[in-house]
Amino acid sequence: MAVCEAHEGTAEESEPLRSDANLAGPMADPVPGPRTESGDVSRETPPPMDVSSGYEGDPSAPVGRAAQQAVEAMTRAGEGLPRPEQTRVMVVANQKGGVGKTTTTVNLAASLALHGARVLVIDLDPQGNASTALGVDHHSEVPSIYDVLVDSKPLSDVVQPVPDIEGLFCAPATIDLAGAEIELVSLVARESRLQRAISAYEQPLDYVLIDCPPSLGLLTVNALVAGAEVVIPIQCEYYALEGLGQLLRNVELVRGHLNPDLHVSTIILTMYDGRTRLASQVADEVRTHFGKEVLRTNIPRSVRISEAPSYGQTVLTYDPGSSGSLSYLEAAREIALRDPHAQQNQSAQQHGMPEGTQ
Ligand code: ATP
Ligand code: MG
């Protein structure tokens, strides 16, 4: 796909670093966006469109509509994405910290929703980064995924719509979730509480994306029991594959004992910087190891992607035409076209078997 190819190796060309963006170093305020008096991140002042990215939509359009225009520009007339045949529950996991789990969860979810799907993001990390990035309220009084896991509250009582993106919803995490790993230990069916909550959720959904914390504790185990597909973001850096064996062993254990459907469906390479030989070496190594699970679309290292959460936005609404936004849209498209249920039914039909007998 043209967009994918355009991104590989050209991150610096398609998205030159802006001098103002470079001022915020790693020690700067982690939420540098403008804030309201209450301390919340303001959602009102997205930056001007990055004209270098080639996006020529109406800059005064509301952010949701601008994102929609970007999707339409990418999608040839009449060529929509298929909706999955059943709800696809995808667990975004890697116990290594800071590899792009949350960024990938929220931006893939937004991309799928902009493509017309109904998507629920479950924030399963006490840091609450996915809730922040989606602009969803998650202060300590807000009903959250903690109440679902520990107090058996219905999921529908905590789900909030995501502002600006139709069809996207979020079950937020509050700081309470930090205690859940310990509180869950003594509860009945401690590994399958999330799975039960999702099964009981009555609203129709195409995708559920679960953002895991950087650990392999009970929260991540709950996610692995609840989902069928594991999505592993891998940062294109040295040590990228270290610790991955442990995650894969856990996936095998959960598959063997608790969830026979579980499998690694998707590997996504994040923070890819085509200027460095290291990034392409890591990408090659990951592709050699995993083969077809690796998405063809690499997510480039992009200032726009890292800035977006400070405005309570995904990159799709923050700068719809940026390379980061287009690459997540393209990754979402690849994922939508790899529906495991559709593939299963197709091969059943090819072999003359009726649907559902596999
Ligand atoms: P944790 O393990 O703490 O939950 P994580 O795996 O969820 O971390 P993120 O929070 O998504 O990782 O990303 C880590 C940092 O890298 C964030 O500051 C994020 O903005 C930044 N980041 C993620 N992807 C990109 C990208 N493609 N380009 C630039 N910065 C990125
Ligand atoms: Mg995270």
C-alpha cells in the first residue's frame, strides 16, 4: 500500500521536527498541553495543521470532521473496510514499559472507529494513560474498570463515549486500579472477571481493545483470558526482543489452561526511525522471528503522535494528515482485513464445509 511504503524510511521527510516541539525535553511536564483552571487538559486549542504532511482539509473544521476527511481521502470511493463477523477482543500487551502500547491502543481504536466500526477501549493500566489520551474523565470518583473487576459492576455502568469520535467508547482506569492486583488475589474467578464483564456487555461492538500495564500480573492475565488476539507493539530499539519470550510463554500458559482461543495475531513496529540502521535491523529481526503476524505498516517516530495525548486527543484528531495519523489508519486497515473469523469461514467454504463447523 502506498501509504505504508511512503512511511518506511521517510519519517524525517514527511514530518520535519518543529523547533517549538523540540523545546519540550524528556523532563518537561508530562502533560504539557494547555489546561483549564481545574487542571484538566484543555481540548480547545489543537495546533495548526501540519501542512508539510500534505493534508489540505479545512483547518477550521471540527477535529472529528477533519479526521473523517483524512479517512475519506485515504479510502477510495465505495471501498469501505469490512466489519468483523464477531466482536474481536484484542489485548495490547508487552511487559516492557514505554514501547507504545497505549499509543497503539488509542490510535488503532480511533482509526477503526473513523473507518465506521464501533470500538471499546478498556484501560487496564492504573496509570490511566489511555483514558487521558482519549480525553475521558478518570479522576478518582469516576466509575471505572476497577469497579468492574473488584466490585462486579456492569461494564455498561463505567463506559463513556469518547469526545469527537463517533463509535468510540472507553472504560476508564482510575488510580484505584493500582490496588486491584492485590485485591483480585482473594476473589472468586480472579483471572476471568474481565472476560465475564465483556461477555455480559450488551451493546453491539466490532472491536474491544485492552490497554495492558507494563507487567504480567493479574490485570494482564485478565486481559489474556478475555481476548482471543494478542497485539504486541515492539519498539524499534536495541533490546526490543528481550523479555518477549516471557510474554509468549504466558500467552501459551493462558491458552493451555484458561483460554484456548488465545493467539498472537499482530505485531506492530513502533517508533520506527528510518534514518537509523538500528531500526531497520530490529524490524528485519522481528520479521524473521514472527513472519506474517508483523504488520507491513511501521509506525514512524513522530512528534505529532507524542504531542497528541497532552491535548486529550489521538493523533487522528490532533493532526489527521500527519504521517503518524496516516500510518495508524493504514495499520488499522491491515488489521480489519485480517479478520480471523472471516478467514476461518472462507477456508471452511473453500473446503466445502458449512460455516461454524470448524
Ligand atoms: P507503559 O509501559 O508505561 O504503559 P506504553 O508501552 O503504553 O508505556 P506509550 O505510553 O504508548 O507506551 O509510549 C511511551 C512514550 O513514547 C509516550 O511518551 C508516547 O507519547 C511516546 N510515543 C509512542 N509512540 C510514539 C511514536 N510513534 N513517535 C513518538 N513518540 C511516541
Ligand atoms: Mg501504557
